[in-house]
Amino acid sequence: MIHNDRFFKLEMLILAILNQRDCTSEELTSFLHFQNTLSIKEGVVLTSLFFFLESHLITQYKRDNHTYYHIESAGTVRLDTLKRRYLELKEVIKDILNNENIKISK
């Protein structure tokens, strides 16, 4: 069960971006502000990054007076888990929207 759907999606997106390349918080915010569909403020991204640092999912380093974030192996494992949950949820939503395979237990 997903307890905080908004954070679940944001966590997955940030880790997915960091899985592709190391980024600053500004770059992450820019990626997450996609064609006005997503509007994630930098403060929210920073809060997530601090949580990931404390959870040892990512590390940070300085280069050219900028702080970059790098995904660690624990972050990759977490990303794989989140992607699997997301794909399962996506299938359930698709089935419900298409009126397929709906099983109601009493």
C-alpha cells in the first residue's frame, strides 16, 4: 500500500533522474518542472534530497561551487522497488478504468 502517494512519485522521479546522471538541486527542479505538467518547487526537492541523504540513498559532493547529488546502490535498489510498485499500481488503475479483472472481496 502506498501511504503518501505524492512523495512516492516524487521520490521515484528524483531517484530516476539521479540514476541517469548526477545533478544539482536546481537541475532536478528544472527537470521536474516539465511543460507545466509538474510543478515541484526547489524547497520540496531539497527536503527530499535531505531525506535521501539521511537514508543513505544518495551522496553529495561539491564541484565548481555547486553541490551535486549522486545515487548510491541503496538508492538504485529503492528505485527498482518504487518502479515495480508503480507498474503494479498502473496496471490496477488501467484494469479499473477499462472495467477489467475487477475483483471485489467482502
